[in-house]
Amino acid sequence: MQNLENLNNKHSSQKTETTTTAESKSLTIIYAILGVFLIIGIAINLSNVFNRYILNSAIFWAEEVLVGMSIWGVFIGAAVVSWRGDHLNMDLFSSKISGKPKIILNFLVALTAIAICAFVAIQSWTILSLFIETKAVSAGAEIPKFIPHSSLFFGFGISAIVITLRLKSWINGNYGGNG
């Protein structure tokens, strides 16, 4: 347990830039949206359980809506993770590197992340356009397919933009406050 606390303290101490008020407010709004998604999801799930096991009548659209909300939550969260620099990384070797090689490595990581996020966003836009053009809907709830799929475009697109805007922070490994 002590090792985990030391790791968290080390991670937090690396983030010394201050988060601006606008950033804090934006993150607070995003966290509130994610919280509302979670509460609505729990309410839908509990209603479905009650209907299914007490009233013997399931809510036919519940699963599709819950999956869509989960997907949106993940990709909104991914944009926040990109902003905060809290992404997963394998630092077995990179933690041993310092100075100019570390800056070069961080730059390459940021550049790769931007390229991959942009590529996925562009590919997602292609599929999204097809869903809009064909007016495709889901099988059960008949939700237009572009609604859940647009979360990929949004999440990866915003992540690419955020990493680009915070490129200096990504290169220095100094992302600011935890929001």
C-alpha cells in the first residue's frame, strides 16, 4: 500500500503547472456531464431490472441506450485523460531516461498519439457520414446509428486537438493540476 501512495505522490509531484480557472471549470462541467450519464444509466438499469423481474416486462430499448451512454462516457473521459495526461503508459524504460532523450521520447509519444487519434477520427467521420447518408438506425430502439458512433469521432478528434494544444506539457511531462 505504501508503494502505491509513493507512486501517486511521485505522479502528482511531476504535475507542477497550475490549472487555470477556465480549465478547472471546463473539467468540472465535463465531470458533471459524466456524472449525469452515470446516474441516468443507473436509473435506466434499475428500472429495467424492476420491470423485468417484478412486472415481467423488460424495457426493450434499455440495453441499447445504456451501451450508447457507456460509449459516450468512455470517449468523453478519453478527452479528459488526454488533457490531464493521465493516459496509461509503460514506463519501465522511459522512467530511467532523463534530459534531452526524455524530451525526444515524449515528443515522439505525443506525435504518435496525435497521429493515431487524428487517423481514427478521420476514419470514424467516413463511417459517420455513411450512417447519416443511409439513415441507419439500431435494431431495437431505432436510435440513429450516427449518435453512438459520433462519440468515436468526438473522443478521438478532441483528444488529438487537446494533445496538440498541450504539446509542450506532453513533451515536458508536466500536465498541470489533476483537475
